[in-house]
Amino acid sequence: MSKRSRRCCKAFGLLGPAAVALLLSAPTHPQFAGFSAASVEPSAGVTVSGPGPLSVPISIRIRRGYHINSSQPNDPYLIPTVLTWDDAPLRVGSITYPPPEKVRYEFSDKPLSVYSGRVEIVTTFEVSGVPSGVGKLSGSFRFQACNDEVCLPPRTIPVTVPLRSRP
């Protein structure tokens, strides 16, 4: 055994088996280095002018080579794409997801229900009156991205839409 190898083994011996396991299992996947296979495009915002439904589109950009599971994946173990909104200032009426692509990958016996490229999710808010002093709608976008070989850990990113009111 070389002198360098003995030093390495001795150092690991001082750390203990649990510490060595922790070091060796430290995340090295790009997801943990700020990488995101999908992003929410910035919104120009919406204007509330009176009571009634208000449609708010959210554009999602998925990196080339990746897909995200649809809002209704084919298998129960797959993590669905979900857009959620904070309770205030407007009440959510409905959220409409785009039709998914049915794509067959080598690792799956059946086609998967996925989104890729650019997709738009539309939320319809129920507006009972023009809210005063409202500055934004806040929510979150949760997804799991995969490529042809591996799925990244699920990720949740914030969604913000500027909100203007016009009496």
C-alpha cells in the first residue's frame, strides 16, 4: 500500500463509518447545484377590472432533452405536475392543464403522460369585486423532471403574477 493510500485510509478511519457514508452519499447531481429542468416564465401580470372570472396563464419552459410528468401521470408512483395558489387575494375557480403527450421511452413498458418544450397552465380566479391594495398572486409549481435515463428529485418553485386593479 502506498504512503498516500495509508494516509487516506487512516483519515477515513478517523472519521468513522457513518461519516464516510455521509460524505460518499453527498448529492452530486446537478439538481443540487441550482440546475432546473423546468422554469416558470416571468408573467407580465393581469388586471382586475370587475367581478367575474379572471384567466391567468402560467407558461412553463422545459429544457430540451427533459420532460415532466403530466398533471395525471399513468402510474401512481410518478409525481404529478401541480400548480397551487396561496389563498389570498383571489379565490381559485379552476386550474386547466394542457393535454399531455403520450411518449414511449425505452425504460417503460407503456407510454408515459408527459409535458415537454413549452406548456401553459391556465388558472381561472373568481373575482367578486375589485380588490384594493393587491400587488401580486403567489403560488408554487411542483414537478418532477426526467430525461431518457434518470428522473431528478421533485422540485417546487415559486410562481408570482403581478396584479393590478382598475375600478
